[in-house]
Amino acid sequence: MSRRAADIESLTPDLRRMASLVLHQLEQALSCFHTLDLTQAEEVIERDDMLDNFNVFLEGRCYDLVAGGHLDGRGIRVARATAKVAGNLERAGDAGTHIAKRVRLIHREGAERLPFDFPDVEAIALSGVTEATQSFLEGDLDLARRACQREPELDACYVARLEALVKLMQTHPAQLPYLVQCLSVLKYLEKVADYTLNIGEQTIYCVTGRRLKFPQYLQLEQLTGEARIGTYNFRPYWDGISGAIVARVEAPETPMIYKEGSRRKIEEEATKLETWQRIAQDLTPRVLGSVSVKDRQALLREYVEGALLSDLYLSSTPREIKLRATRRVLAAVEFVWQTTLTATPPAIDYVEQIRQRLPDAFVLHLQLWAIAKAGVANGRRIAPLDTLLDQAMGLQTVLAPPFSVWLHGDFNANNVIYNAETEQIKFIDVHRSKPGDYVQDVGVFLLSMVRRPDLNGTAEADIQAVNAVVEDFARSFARRRNDLAFDRRLKLSLARSCLTSIRIVIDPAMAERLLLRGMTLLDDLVHDG
């Protein structure tokens, strides 16, 4: 056995002992509660320090192993997960301590006992702890699934017992002090099921290599069918910055892409992908299936070979190849615009979008408040941001183009997949697609790479060349369509992209540059004849 494997294996006996101690703590706590054995309750309470120390010990060992630098990727994953499992076991043990403390209170208050048992809740909670820990120690996904399912099972029993308890409280008010303690015990057991769920999810994490909530795991199983569980190649940021989980699933015949997130966003994306298929079926991946659980939604879609356009732009690939890819993307965009163009002026709401998202930006970057109010940008005196937005609001209506087209809606360079061999283009993360002003997509694309703080000199020069091609393309389209307000509206669109991007930029210096550029663009707009 290699050193790194031995290091990880050395955690197993201690974690197993801790789990046994926690299970004993819960069993003894429930026993003393039903018998009101104060001596036994005190023994349970005293063991709390032992569990706390066990957790600290295991957590320290896990951190030491990671810091030692001897673990591979899987080893680091197991060490991190072990620390979390130990933490959840310690909380389950705390629940036992709190149950024992109810015995103290009953004796102290002289509460009159009334028969009220909940063996189903107890059995589920104890089984869950055993199954979850065993699933983690053995890497057993089937057992992890069973342990995670204990949480909704216990919730259902909890609700039924709670209803019965409320009736007893109404009919036996003299025993209310005791029944309140029963309610507390039920609540602690419900929390134990939550900790069981957390441990089961750590098993899923260790086996699959990606953090998945249990409902996400079930969705993935349901959607992939014959796909091999545990063989996922996860790329969590492939579909932009929406926060969705994105995975490549290695199915028996062909790879697929699994995406899970907010039900509203995923439903919107599935619907918009269907619309894209009607407009240009080769420009977006096909949806293969979709499933929802409460407020979460997952879809399975066609996997597309290629790289993100943003990755191409950041690579050392010669500039001419980057420009060739850009022109290929623009040809696809022009086809969509021409195919969907209608003689209906779109609603222009750039200022409203800015105002809606600025609060989040200022929460993240408090120091920008003063800059926005100062009325100075890049060494020149301008109006404060609020004033500039008021002035721009009055211009929006007259700047609208005479036509609408179908938009991507979030046209970042990392929402385009480009296959260099076939020159195939695919647009992804299209949940915001709708008819509107084509200049909005232009403004988003022009800023999507500029706002990155990791650009080096060569990549930055390449991006400038790419953006020049994109701007020339859009201006040419505007001339052919008699869009006389294109240049002024582009300033407004770029200002919108700058100011709304602040809320997703972590780097303070980049956030300040975006704010100042956005304010300067607005000032240019309102003073442009």
C-alpha cells in the first residue's frame, strides 16, 4: 500500500469508533429519557466532551494530511469529507446530550409524565446514523441513498407525531411541561436525520468527485438511466456564472451534459433551447430529458465537442485563428438576426437593469459608493452616477432600433463552444434568450473578456483585435438596417455591461475600473449631440 493510501486508510478506524460512540450516545439518551433515569442522563451528558475531542482530533488529522502534501486528488477529497463527516457525527452526538438534558429539566420541574412514545422516529434516526457512516466508510452509493432517504422518511413521521402531541397538549394541559420536553426530543431526532443526510452526501462526493445534494444525485440517476454512476467528469463553470452544477456524464454510447440549478432558470433554458432548435437547430445542443424536484430542475442535453471560446481567447493560439473563430461565430449570429428580424422596436431598459443590479454591486464593493457619488471619473469632472442614470433614462426611448431580433441574452465568450477542427459553433446557457435589441448582446460580448483580471499582455492585445472585429460587424449590420442610433446605444449597452458586471467581479481594482468606465460611457452618451 502506498504512503498516501495508508494515510487515508488510517482515518477509518478512528471514524468508525467515533460513529459507534455517537450511536451509543443516542441510544443511551433515548433510554434515559423514557425511563427518566437521571443517573444515566448525567453519564450521557458527561460523554459530550469526549465526542467534541474526537471531532477536534479527526479534524486536525485531516487538515494535517492535506497540509502534508502527500495526498492525490482523491485523497484530499476523502480527507476533506472525513472532516465534515466527523463534524456531523459530533452534532448528532450533541443531539443525544440535549435529549439527556431534558431528563434534568423534567426532574427539576417535577413535570408529571404522560405516556407518549415515538419508536418509529427513534428507529429511523438511529438507522440513518448507522447506514450513513457505513456508506461513507465503504464508499457504498446504494447505502448512501438509503441513508439520505431517512431524512424525508423521518420528517413524515415527525409531522404525524407532532399532530398527536398537539392533541395531547390540548386535552392534558396539566402534563404540558412534560409534553414540551417530548417535543424537544422529537426536534433533536429530526436534526439527527439532517446530519445523516449530510453524511450520505459526503459519500456521494467521495465516490463521484463532485459535491451533489441528494436530490441532484437522484435527478442525475433518473436522467442518465444506463450511465455509469461514479464516472462523472464535472466542469462546474462550463455554463458561465449562473451557479448551476454542470457535468459531463460518460454514458454507454455517447457522453452527455447534465445541468442542475434553479427550477426557474433550468425550465427557461429548456424552453429556450427548444426555440433555438426551431430557429437554427445546429446552433444549440439538443435537450435529451428533464426532471424537477421541488424548486430545483435538472436537464440532460447533447454533449458538444469543442472548447469554450473564452478559453481559446486566453490560449497561446495565434491571433489569426482566434479571429477566424470570431468571424465564424459572427456569421452564426448574423444568420439568427436575419432569420428572426421583425419590424417591431424593442423595449429599451438598460437603465432599469443597471439600477436593479447596482445594490448587489455596492454590497460586494462598499468602497464604490463614494466613487459613484463623487462625480469624477478618469480625471474628468462628471455628474454623480445617479444623475447620469436619470439623464440616460430620458434618452432610452429615442435610441431604440427600428427592429427586434432573437438574442442570446447572456452572450459571454464563455457561453460559446467552438470546435476548431470542424469550426462548429454551439451557444449554451441560453435561458435569457428573447426578442430584443441586438446591441445588448454586442455590449455583453465586448465586455465579457475585458473584465477578466487575469489577462496578460498578449491575450489583452488579442482581445482588443477580436472586439474590433465584433464592433465592426455590428456597426455594418446597423448601417444596412438603417439603425441610426447604433453608436449612442452601444455606449449605453456597454455602460450597462460594465455596471452590472461589478456584482460578479471579486477583484476590487477591476470593480473600480468597471464603475469608472461605465460612468464615463454614460457621460459620453448624455453629452453626445
